[in-house]
Amino acid sequence: MHHSNDISLGFSAAALTDALVVPALFVGVDLRVVFANDLACRALQVAKDAPLPGRLLSDLVCDGQLPDPQDIPGCYDDADARGASVLTLRVACAARVFRFSPLHDAGDALLGFLLQSKPDAEAPVLMQDDVSLAESEWRWKTAVLSANQAVWDHDFERDRHYVSGTWKTLRGLTAGDPIPATTEDWLRTIHPQDLDHIKEELRRLDENETDVINYKFRQRHTAGHWVWFLSIGRVVRRDAAGFPARIIGTDTDITDIKTVEMESNRMARRLETAMDAAGMGRWEFDIGSTGAFWDDRLIEMFGITAKGNNVPSSDWAQSIHPDDRDDVTELADRCIAARQDIACDFRVIRPDGEERVIRTRGKYVTETDGNGRYYGVNIDVTRDYLHAGELEQARVRLEHESRHDALTGLANRRYLDDVFSGLGAGADEDGMNPAVLHFDIDHFKQINDTLGHDAGDATLCHAARVLKDGLPPDTLVSRVGGDEFVALFVRSPGREELCRIARSIIRRMSRPFLYGSQQCNIGTSVGIAVSENCAVADTGLFINADLALYAAKKAGRGRFRFFDAAMKEEARRRKNSFDALVAGFDQGEITCHYQPQFDAQTLELTGLEALARWESSEFGLMMPDEFLSTAEDMGLLAQFDELVLKKALADLQHWEGMGLNVPGISVNVSSHRLNDPKLGDRLQAMDLPADRLSFELLESTYLDAENEVIETNLRLIEELGIDIEIDDFGSGHASIVSLLRIAPKRLKIDRMLVQPIVGSHRQRELIRTIVGIGRMLDVRVVAEGVETSAHVALLQEIGCCFLQGYGLARPMDADSITAFLGDIAHNNGRLTGV
């Protein structure tokens, strides 16, 4: 306590002692003098080289009359009375009688002792002695009560332990709460991370290595959080064995200080981590100095050998590449002179000869003392510069590659567009009328799907050679995507010559060629457009050639067609239909309706068939026959199939979540879908309910021919637990061959055969025959087109397995089916009233 007049008390002992008009000293709880005013120093004739602060009171009293503080009235009792003792102090030859009084804070914690003497006769006396002493003590008491120190006093010999009210308040204790009775009890309230430190301090006290207590620790508050304390005190007395017999001191709440300190350390660590991750080196430079501070990362970056982190400016300049040195140092000098920020890239040569590129950024700051200082970072951007050089080389290479097809070496669409645009607006005067031939390779997809992509690539290269060899040398031949090629004639050779060229290319392309040992056959269709009005910049020339190509393919492939105006009108109509359908896709207008299927004998629900519907905002509800042809023409049938499947699975999951029973669900699958080599991957990626899903094959004609892709997909569908059904059996699309090879679980008799059975014996016998074939092949039979109760009765008699039709239940949307499922659930899943 004697080391400071202010820190441990919370007020200035010097200022208050000087304010007294009598000789006065303030003594701490460790009985060392904290401060003595000038009157006391003069009264005791204190020498300047032997000041009183810091001296033990026991060294100053006469005849060993120093009392034990615990024996002084008012030191530790809770009564309002405050006692006093009388001491005679001697310094050098002067002796003086002082009144010895304890001082407490607002919580009755002992802060120290005030010693006052009567004034000298020559000292100015403003009031009577007793009044002076009382007012002086009142001043001390007021100041002490304003302090927020927690005082503690532990007398182990007498087993007397005192803590002030402030000590308890800082820990959330009330006046009546007990305090830790033993050192072990106290240690249990200390933060685990501070225990080793505290135990080491206690060991030093026990082993008489020190009498001073000065440490920081965290202690648990009653509210649960931790409070940081600074504990300062000392050993006042030791026992015969040398162990502390009594210790006195104070605790100060330093939580706010430690919080700021820890946050500052945390931010510093985060900054260091970020800079280390970013590969940054930090530097600081005082204007006018001959060196700068470099952190370890920066020293390693330059590879210099430095003694410490202060690096001379000459070392920095010498590290810069000779070709960059003058420019960089001149820039630095200009920025420093103008007090501007510094930013530049430069090369350095490390002592090992390695060249690196450094990016430096320095911020000028005026410090509080008015001096200028730079704070900056350096970043090694060598890799960035190397990559930049590589990128430039790559740019040149990519520029060529971006204008040519990587597979065939022909010009690509970009090159074609650039050449066409560059023909110039003056082509009219030059008599220039460009012509475009658009080629599409026939049967390319079949080769790609059956022989693989390598065979497909070989086919494209073969087609490119045929075009290059069969077209005039000055013709620009380009591959514009997939299996499509375009030939641009800057000047059209005339209609007859274009016809001859087209026939020649078609003839050459139809000749078989070998891929390995495999003979491949392809062909080509050609669309031709000529710019009759020399509209060179009009890219519609390419569009016209594409429309002519579409017409050639529609005419039977292996043909060529010249563009005419009627093709554009047909394309417009086709586009409107396509746009409306695509919009329906994008806007979620393609949905599912479901038609129930029933057991023919019990009329118990056996499943639902998912049917595509287009709920068009423009045309209303549209049936499949109104839009599927457009979808097929645009190659969207496979997308329709997948969309309907996903919606059906989502609805099935929703119904199951509601506790509704759906025995199974069937979904139509088109030939386009079965011909997709990636169908298996797409199905495996879905969470398909095994044994509850079936695929209806809409068109069975193609199943009579061998197709490796279809065969593979059918095997995979079976492995996934999905049943196969043959749809519209008896309408001419399916055959017995199909049934034998595919072995479907069910076949559906076409409604055109079912509807006449009520009035036609011949039709009934035909249905009976089909049911018999199904029974023989172990294939369940579903009758479509059941519209009346008479149909139900006849089909039950014939032995048909399942029934479906408007007479039982119409197709319904998902909400209506939900209600339907709920209704029949009350009748054990059976249909009534038929």
C-alpha cells in the first residue's frame, strides 16, 4: 500500500492530508506511512533524504507502544462509535504525540489510520484544538467513504476474518451472506484458468519468498458471471514457523479494464491471423528516421538477414531490382515529402537470387505528437504477375480457339459472324450477294447413341472433310453447333451452281465410311438462302437458310430446299405454339390429373393413372391431344414425361403424409424418354417408391425392333422395382411379340374396343380373347373406357382384372383426388353406387 498514494485507496491521500491544519499522517492497513503533510514533517524534523512515506509505523513509535490494530476500538466492530489511541512518534531528535484513529469506507471496511497532533504554537490556528481535530477527521471520513475499495483482513492465529461491505457487494453477496472460511473454500470460487497462478502466489507467501500480495484473478459472482479483481496487500505478521499469521489488503474490480484488454488482444490476434493467411508483411516508418519497423513476415519475404525488426532504409533500397530502384525510391520520396499515401508494385531480388514482385501500400498518419508516420503492408504478388504473363499467352491461344471449332478445326459461329459482319455496307456497289448453305447431318444421333461419343466425333470430322473437299476454296465453312455446319459464299455462284454443289455434297455425304471396323452411314439435308437484295448485314440470311433446312428435313432428309416466304409464315405459327407451351412450362401450367382404377370384382381402388394437362392461362384447360404433337415436334416429350413423374411423386408423398391410401400410381413414358441413354441416371437420382410405381408405354411399335438403349433402360426400370404396362393394346400399336419380349405386369385394352361390348357380341368375344391371352401370359388386364354399369357387369363376367373409365370416376386434379380418397376411405377404399 505504501507504493502509491492513490491506486489502492481510490482517492488522493496527499491532497487530503495537505488540506488539514494540524500535523497529520495517513497510515495504511499494513501499518506503513502512506503520506505525511508538511506540518507533520516539520514537527518531527524529517530529513529530506529520509521521507516518512513507506516507513513502518513501528519504526517511529517510542517505547514499543504500537498497539495491535484489532485492539483499537472501532477498527472492526460494527458499532457507530469510533475509538482512538494515543502514540508518541519520534524522528531524529523530535518527538510528538499523535491521536491514532481508524478510518472506514461506506461499507465499514477498514482503509487505514489517521494520526493527528495538536498544532504548534507558531502554526496558524484557525479554531480550537478539539474542533480542528474533529473537522480534520470529518474531512478524512468523507473522502474515504467515497472510495470503492474492497478491504479484507485475515488473522489466521485468532481465526478472525473480516471483509468489507464493498468486498461482498462486488461479488453479489448480501451483508448476511457467509464468506469462504478457508483458503480451500476461497480457491473453489476462483476461475479454473487462474488457479495455478494463485496457488503459486500462495506458495511464495507460505515459503517466505515475499510479503507482498499483488495479483489478478477471476472470481465467480453470485449471478454466475466472472469478475476480475486486482488484489493488493501484504503479510502483516508471521508465526513462529514463518507462515503468514495475518494478511491485510484490498481488492479492486478491474473487469472493465480486463474486458478492454482481452478484446484488444483478440483483435490483435485476428489481425495477425488474417495477415498471415493473406501473406502480408507489416511495416512502420517514422518520417525523418533512417529505418523502419518490419515484422517477421516481411523480413522473410525479402529474405534479408536483420538484427531485430528495425531495418535500415538502405537495406530496403538495395533489395529492389536495379531496373525498378530509381522509380520506386523517387516515388517514395515524393509521397513522403507531400505526406501522401504510398502505393506501387516493384521487383526485389532476394539474397538467394530469387526475384519476387512486391505490392506495397502505405497510409500516412499524423500522430498525436504532431509527427508524421506511415503504416503499411507488403504483399508478395509474384504469382499474380506470373499468372498475368501466362494469361496473356493463353489469351492469344484462346483468341484462335474461340474462333475455331476444337474438334474439326473449322471456323465456328463467332468467326462466321465476324466475317459476315465485315463484308461491309458497300457490298451493293461491289455486286456482292452472299449465299448461305446450312447443313444438318442425318442419322448422327443414332451413331452417337449406339457407337458412342468417339464415333460421333469421328462422324463430325468426316463430315467436315467432305464439306471442305466439296466446296469451292474461297468458301468459309464453319461448324455452328452439334451436327450443323454452315457454308458462306461471299458472292453467290448462282442458283444452278448452288443446286449442283448441294447435290454433290448430299451424294458424297451418303457414301459409307469406316469407324474402325464399323461401317457407318450418314447423310445430310441442306437449306439454302441467297441475299437477293445484298442485305449483307442482315443476319436473317442465316435464319432463312435454317428455315429452308427445316423444310428439307420435313421433306424426307437427303434433300435440299431454297428458302421462300411461305416458310417464314409456317415458322411463325410453329413458334407461337412453341412459345405458349414453353411459357406453360415456365409458369407451372403443366400439371397432373389422376383417373382412379378399380378392382373389377370388388370395385376397390387399385391405383391412379397420372395424366398430363395444360392449364393454360390463355387457352384454358387443354387435353394431351391438343399439345403433345407440338411438344413432340419441339423435342419436349421427354421433358413432359419427367415433369409429370415428379409431380405425381410429390402428390403421392403429400397424400401419404395425410394418411390417405394410394395403392399405386402409373405414369406414361414416351419413346423419346426410353431412347434417352441418361434415363437410368435420372431415375436413380429420384426417390422412387418401389412396387408402387408403374410406367405405361404409350407406343409399343418400336418395341418390336431391337434397340440397345431401350433394352438397357427396360432392364434398369425392372431393377428399380417399377412395373411395365402396355397402353392401348388392341389399337394396332402393340403386338404379341411385344408382350412376349417385355413381359409386362399389365396391359390396357383400348377404349375403342371396350365401349361397343354392351351392344356387340363380337366385341365381347374379342375382349374375352384378350383377357384370355393375358391370363395365359400371366399379365393382368385393365379395361379402359368403362362408362356404364352395363360395362361393369359384362367385364366382371368376362373376368377382366381392373376397370377404368368415366362411368366409375373421371380424371381429377390433385385437390379433387384428395377429397375422393378421403371419401372412399370411409367405405374401406371401395366405390359405391355403381
